[in-house]
Amino acid sequence: MAVAHAQREHSPFRPLCHVTVGAGTAAATAAVDPGVAGLARALSPPLPSARPAPARRPPGKEPPSPSQGPSPPPRTPSPMELPPTLHSVKLYVYDLSKGMARRLSPLMLGKQLDGIWHTSIIVHKDEFFYGSGGISSCAPGGTLLGPPDSVVDLGSTEVTEEIFLEYLSSLGESMFRGESYNLFEHNCNTFSNEVAQFLTGRKIPSYITDLPSEVLSTPFGQALRPLLDSIQIQPPGGNTFRRHNGQS
């Protein structure tokens, strides 16, 4: 025992007491050999240096790239690129018999007719129709026929008022002169159907355009045709359309 104790006292090595390595550094809680402590520090990974987080920019606030320069101002579209203005087109339908055709047609014609139809086109804030006096116009519902019995929405048109009036002027000098009017074959409904197709590409309802053939298909209609052919219809209250640049 004495020999062992003597060997411990003369040993060239000193005991290490509670050497703790943690959190990337060497810490000694008692007397530590300086060489061992240095070795522990060398083996420990370095702690990351604290760096401030970069400031975040609000969305949409990124500065322009130096190579791009400032953003150009928004381009104003040319008139040719602007969407066309649309104008509503409607068909006014009047029953000239004021309900009598519905009541009397089964007895007189042997078939049911719901009305004797007069029609007009409503576009550019005016009403246009054709009669024995030629093409006429008025404020919507402005003739003595009063308000229409029904209104048919024909859609919309890109045709401007100026172009439409030029078109009416050409019709008034050709197809739809006053002397060309005929109750069965060339009447107000023929005009409305022609104008509706020019403006919208749509025809007016067939129950209106088929009315003359329905009347003439009956014996009574055939018997009355000479009399009916002489009838001229011109709803009062409109202004006859005459000039290229407007109505008169």
C-alpha cells in the first residue's frame, strides 16, 4: 500500500476533474490540464455568429432592376382598339284590329288569328316604321296607335346613328317608297324584317311575317283580296323620313 501511494504522488500525470464538453465549447469545473482544455476547444464546432435577419419588403414594393430602368407609362388604346358601342334594338308590335281579329277570325276566316299586326323598329331612341306615306319616325309610342301591344327584344347593334340614317335614306329612295306599299306583299312588317336583319342579323317573329299568307289561304281572304289590296295603312303621328342627315 505504501508503494502504491508513493507511485501516485510521483506520477507525472495529474487527474482530470469533471471535464464537460457541451454547446460547442470545453468547460472545466475543476483544475484542468491546459493542454487537454485546448484540445477540447479545438474539437468543438464553432458557434454560428449571430447575423441580423434581412428586412422583408412588402409585396409589390420591389425596386426595379437597374438594367430595366423605370416602368413605362400605361399605353392609351387607339380608337380602333376600343370596344364598339352597342345600341339596343326592339320591335314594337301593334294589333290594328284591337282584339277583333281574335274574336271574329274563326267565323270569318275559319281559323284563329291573334291580331292584324303592324310593327316598327326602335333604335337610337326613335321609332321607325313604313306605311303608305313611306318611311316615318317618331318618339317611341308616339303615333296615335299609342303604346304597343307587345315588345320583342331583337338584341343589339354596332351600327351608329349616322350610318343607320344613311341606310334609311337609301331604303326610302329605293325599296320602301310610299307608292311601293302593298298590304299583303310589301308592308310595315316587310320593312321591320329588312331593318332588323341589317341591324342585328335576326328576323322578326314568323307569326307576324306569315300573317298575309294565312289570310290569303282562306276562301274569305281570297274573296276579299281586291278590297284588301286597296287598303293603305299609315299610322298618324309620325314624321316622314326624307333627308340624308336626319328626319323631317
